[in-house]
Amino acid sequence: MKGNGSDPELGSEDSRLVSLNKRLDRAEAAEAKRTAVNAGPESDANYRLGNRVLAELLGGLIGGALFGWLIDRFAGTSPWGLLVMLFMGIIVAFRNIIRLSKTPPK
């Protein structure tokens, strides 16, 4: 330790830290204000739409694969039933996603 509290550098360092803390507080307040504005009902609607698009995509893929596997299992057409139904599931999923994107927001 270098001084007993009368060091001039120590006082200037404290004022810089105080200034930095004030600027950080202002920046955090501005960021909180900015993000609070974006967290309204519009972002909630976008979140729901994104979840619905994901569900349509996964549902088409999984549903087509499941039906294709069942057709292959009972008809003995492996792997053609799975491939055809998986492809149809992809087509249906993209058709539903395109239909969702064309509907106007409320």
C-alpha cells in the first residue's frame, strides 16, 4: 500500500469510477427502456407464430414418416412407403407454412 489516503491519484481514480458507474447506470436504464418497449403484444404474437410454424414443420415431417413407416410395416413396401409419405408430409408442411405467412396479422 502506498499512501495514507492523501494520494492525489487515488482521488482522481475514485471520481473516474463514480463517473463510470453513473454512465453504466444510465446505459442499463436506457437498455431496460428499449427492451421493455419491444416486449409488447406484437412480440408475443410473433413468438406464437414462430412456434406454430415450427409445429407445422415438425408435424408434417413426423406425421409423414410415421404413416409411411406404418404403410411399410403392414404392406411390406419398405422403404417406398416411408419415402413417399415423408415427401408428402414435407409438401403439406410447407403448404401450411406458406398459408400461415399469407394471412394478414390481426
